[in-house]
Amino acid sequence: MPPLQLQERRYLPGNLLYLHWMMFNDDSLQWLNATLAAAHDEDKLEGLAIDLRGNAGGLARVAAEVYAMLGGEGVFAWHKS
């Protein structure tokens, strides 16, 4: 059985980079850095689409670092019951 893929990256029409996280783990920041560096090298990035559907959560520290790395300001998380 192949290992579970926790991240996905692909380009959508219009050079929109689609990023999907199934879970935030210790590899998430390294993956994001490598993904953004590759996009920069390809010189075709026009925008980002970040898909967190089905995200099981994971390490809140890593999720907060990803949020900050992408220029996040304001509320990072909230809980709705």
C-alpha cells in the first residue's frame, strides 16, 4: 500500500497554485518552502488557492507558522460549536 500523501500541489488554470494539506505536521513548513521556491523558479505563479477541506488538524504550532509565513494577520483560528 502506498504511503498516505499529506500534501498536494498543482497548478490550476491561470497559473493559480493549488495547495492542499490533509494535516499539519513537522514536514509542512519544509514542504511549503520547497513548493514556493519551485513556483518562484518556474516564474509562473499568479496566485494561491489553499484547500483545507478534510484537514484533520495536526500541530497547531505548525499551522500558525504556515499562517504567518503566508502573511497572515488577525485571527488565526476560531472554534464554532
